[in-house]
Amino acid sequence: MEYCLLYYLALSLLLFVLFGFDKAQAKRKGRRIAEKTLYLWGILGGFAGGFLGMLVFRHKTKKPFFSLCYLFALVAHLLFWSYLIKTGVVSL
């Protein structure tokens, strides 16, 4: 179970850094990170870092689809883990 927590922590940290980098690039008019990349890392489990990155860097806040996508990912992951725990596949 601790590996799962490390997985979510690592992806969240990665997505947080990507949000910061993308914001810096946007200010400098540099090469940006594709939105689909930000969506993908959030869906794979980095949604916490995505939410935090949006707040801290004030980035992508005018695009409600980002928040909805990360919220959907959070709910989907919670349902997935709830199912695994309930069926006994994973124990706490």
C-alpha cells in the first residue's frame, strides 16, 4: 500500500512541477507543455498536484475543464480503490 501512496505522491509532484514550468514558459513566451500532457498526468493520478499547481501558479484557472478533469480523476481513483478494498483484493 505504501507503494501506491508513493505513486500518487510522485505523480502529484511531477504535475505540480509541470504546472510551474508551463506557467514560467507562458510568461517568457517559450515552448509550452501540451495541455493533453497535463490532462494525462492528472488522470493517471497526479490530480492533487494539478489542483495545487493551478492554485499556487494561478495557471489554467480560466479553463474549467482542467478542474473538472482532475475532479473526475479523483472520484474515479477513489471509486477504484474503494472497490478493490471492498472486494478484498487490497487490504489496508
